Amino acid sequence: MQDIGYLLTAILAMGAITFALRALPFLSARLLRRSPVVQHLGRFLPLAIMTLLLVHSATGSAREHANGPWPELLAIAVTALLQWRSRNPLLSIVGGTALYVLMRNWH
């Protein structure tokens, strides 16, 4: 049997570390906003991450089906076109996703 004091101490330590890790971004936000490196990453990184996720998921999905990458490529093109024309992310995402689902389920 474990000592109850040891267990309570371990639980409290885990709780304190979890709280500190979750509070750290809020506490350091003022310092980070002034950093030119963080400002540059804030402009560049979201696009880079989305591009990597897009390429990874599109190539993975295209390999699973015998029809090739055409549904993925068309859905990506429609999503980009909708975003370019409307500047409405929700419309772009819904339109591209709906087209992709329709194309994948069309027999």
C-alpha cells in the first residue's frame, strides 16, 4: 500500500505543473508580442502548417483509392477559388469539404 501523504503530494505536484504549463502562455504573452521572431512566426507559421496538413492529408487520401488524386485536387482547387473570390473561410471550407464528400461517395 502506498502512503496517502505521498499520493496526495504527487497529485498536488502534477496539478501545479499542469496549471503552470497552461498559464505560461498567458503570463508571457506581453513579452512575446514584442519579439520580432514571434511576430514573424505569427505571420508565416499558420500558412506553413496548413499547407503541410493539406499536402499530407491529400496525398494520404489519394493513395487509398484507385481513382487517383482527382477528387482531392478538385476539392483543393474549389476551396482555394472560393477563398480567393469570397474571402470567407467558412464558405471555402464547407464548399471544398462538401465537394470532396460528394465526389468520394459518388459511385
